[in-house]
Amino acid sequence: TVLIIDFGSQVTQLIARRVREAGVYSEIVPFNRAEDALERLTPKAIILSGGPSSVTETGTPRAPDWVWTCGLPVLGICYGEQTMVAQLGGGVEGGHTREFGRAEIEVTDACALFEGVWAKGDTDQVWMSHGDRVTRLPDGFKVTAVSHGAPFAAIADEARKFYAVQFHPEVVHTPRGAELISNFVHRIAGLAGDWTMAHFRSSEIEKIRAQVGSARVISGLSGGVDSAVASVLIHEAIGDQLTCIFVDHGLLRSGEADEVVSLFRGTYNIPLVHVDARETFLSALDGVSDPEQKRKTIGRLFIDVFEEEARKLGGADFLAQGTLYPDVIESVSFTGGPSVTIKSHHNVGGLPERMNLKLVEPLRELFKDEVRVLGRELGLPEAFIGRHPFPGPGLAIRIPGEVTSEKLDILRHADSIYLEEIRKAGLYDRIWQAFAVLLPVRTVGVMGDARTYDHVCALRAVTSTDGMTADYFDFSHDFLGRTATRIINEVNGINRVVYDITSKPPGTIEWE
Ligand code: XMP
């Protein structure tokens, strides 16, 4: 185990991810709960994260003293470097040259951290984000790299195996950073690198069993990858103490409900309640055209239906969710003393409070692509794992204006043709998300000598790594022409097709 002591950086989880990629298990512990981590986790190496505080101010976080005396290798990153220097008797000052973003470092001395990556005299790009800087080294340390704003961009005390960098090796903007972290865990700490997603699976199963005991768990299946992977993993841990609830709100794509139900009931034999709430949702949406009101109506009804089904099952103690790391806003609270504030985004928003449920979130340390690896490990079908994300409010937010069952049928048909063409062209896996939108606009056309007056369909496809930013997908005109022709010919009610070339920002991926 590598122990990562968190000082509240926004990117601490990326350190854990890089360590995982190096095939080594790690645990993140907030600095103020790290006191007993040495006995509890018996780590073989320690990484100190960055953080928003300044060591020049009193009362700011420090690493526990045993970090310096336990004999383990330590890597300090950013704030981690500063607290290492401050705690070992060096000097840190605030407010000189602030460096944010890309910076260039020059390697001034070789060290084990740089082996096979950088030699003395090399320059390379790194990512900096700091206001304070080290001004005097503790005894035993040497400088190994400098930058314009950080004369101590990297330092080392090789005898004690203490290393520190002012830049962030865990982010992709430091192109060789992952190799530095690999050097730290392999060369310096001597860890084997044989940890895999199979280990994650078995250790999460142990954790779920310990958390849940003999209590009952319900999980809301959305049809997406995350809730499916979470549910299959939990079922593996606690068997039929888990019941999945799949609410069909009638706003799904064609075939989606059947796929999910047959996967869970058929392939996995996991208890599943399939609620047909199509009428309830559609009548509640009658006359609603404001996007926020649509979302709120759907969210509220979803909770009502889910709650009622859970009650029929005799209640539950835990709610399972497929929350991923990017959904989690986790921060260490500095102002209020030793307490840790953890805010999490609830996929089934509002439920846990209302039903007094505790959460089981086995994927909260993972990124989307890692969830897909775990899904494969659990044997989920490849077609299911590679699915594009689909929003909770479903097709309702892809029909600007009022939602009717007629419009839903038109949209489903157009959408399925579009996706069929994408799959045929072998493009599905290169696209983050692709879908059709049915516009509340009618235009005039001519079909077989007759006048038509029908809806416009907009096609959307984007590339993205996390859904936070996105670019439109660059289809060939040939592809767009072929797809538009098919939609106009085959879907009654659409006589015009347009392609959306808006990026995010300034647009969003969905239209509402
Ligand atoms: P936007 O439209 O905000 O979408 O650029 C970013 C990503 O989030 C998905 N999305 C949702 N997912 N519930 C969800 O589970 C929602 O209410 C919701 N709204 C948007 C969207 O499909 C895209 O992947």
C-alpha cells in the first residue's frame, strides 16, 4: 500500500489513479485523520498531496510527525513539498513569484526519482500551481530541478528517501509525471506493481460486506454503465440482500428497458423490480415546456416512484449508487478545525435524506474508463460497457418544448437510425455521446410532389473525456448526408435534419 495523505488538493485522486496505473494499491487519508494510518494500513511508501493552504500561516495542515521517523520513502507534491521543508527545518516564504499553469524546469542533479526520465541538464514541461515557495533546504537535501518561479522545483534527500516536487506530476500537463510516480513506487519504494482491477474488485467486495453487514440494500438502475457495474459488484458481495429497482419513465431509447432487465434477470439472476411508470411521468409532463421544470418534475416523480417501490419491498437501510470520482466534490475543511466535509453529488438526488438511507458507493474512487475496466472484470457484455452516457431525465430533455408520446415515438425512431448508422460506420466508440433532438419547429418540404410541414431533427455527437468540456464530432459529409436521407425517408413527422456543431463551452452537450 501507498499511503496518500491529502491536504485538500483538487487533484489528489489523480495521484491515486497514477499509483493504480503503476500497479500498486493506494489509500487516500485526509491529513487530520492520518494519525493511526501507519498501524492501520502498514504502508510501504507515503505521498503528500498538494493543497490550498500556506505553510507560512499558523494552524495550517502538517503531516503527522511519524512520517519523518518511520523510515518509509516520502514524496511531497506542491504543498506536500512545502510542509516537508517546513517540518524538517527549512524555509518557505509566501507571495513571491506565483506560478500557475505550464512551466519549464531544468534538471540540475540526477536522482532516483528522475532515473530513465530526465538527466542533468534536461529541460521539460511541468504543471505548476503555487504561490509560496521554498527558500532554504533542510539538512541533507539537494536541489534536483529549478524553474523560473521555483528555485527548488524538485529536491531530494536520497539517504532518507525523501523526495519532493513543486510541480504536479499527477496531471497530464506534466507529460513525464506518471513516470516519476512510477519511479517512486517501483524504484524507490521497491513495490512490485502487480496490483490490478481484479484486486480492486476483491477488496471492494470486502469493504461492502464490512459496511453493510446483514442489512438490506436497494439500488436504482438507470440503464447506464455506472449503476450497472456498482450493482453487479454489490450483488457479488452480498447476494440477494440487494434488490435493484429499474424505473421505466417512458423517456428511454428504444430497446433500452428490455436490455437492462434481461441482463440483470437473465445473465446475472439479480433480483430486479421493473416499474412501468410511463403513464405517471407522461401525464405529469403534460403541458410542461420549461427545461428546469421538466427536470424537477421528473426528479420528484422518480423519487416518489422509487420510494413507493422500496416501501413495498419492506424498506432498506442502504442505497447503492454508481457515483464516480468526478461526481464527488470532496474537500478537507480547514476553517472548522479537524472535521472533514464531504459533499457528494447524488445520482438519485434527494432520496437518501428523505428515506434516511445510508449510501454504498463502491465506484467513488474511480474514473469512467476505470469503471469500464471493472465492468469487463465482472463479465459485463462489451456492448453494455461501451455505452454512451444517457441522462436521467432521458429523452424529455431532447424534446425542447412540450413532451408528448407522439413526439417521443418520432424521436426514438430517428435516434435509433442515427445510432445504427454510427455503429455501421464503426464510429460508436470514438464518440463520447451521440443522440438526436426533436425540435419544436416545423418547416416546409416537398416529398413526392406533395407539400410537407413537419419537424426538424437535430443530430448531436461530441467527443469528451469527462463530459465537462466537449467538441462536436467531425463526421464526413457523406455520413451526414446518408443519415439525414434515411431519417427523412423512414421517420414519419421529420422532413429536415441539421447537425449541431456547438462545442461545450459555450454550449452544453444536451439541449436542455
Ligand atoms: P451537459 O448537457 O450539462 O451534460 O453538457 C453533461 C453530461 O451529463 C449528462 N447529463 C445528465 N446525466 N442526469 C444525468 O444522469 C441529468 O440530469 C443530466 N443532465 C445531463 C449529459 O448527458 C452529458 O453526458
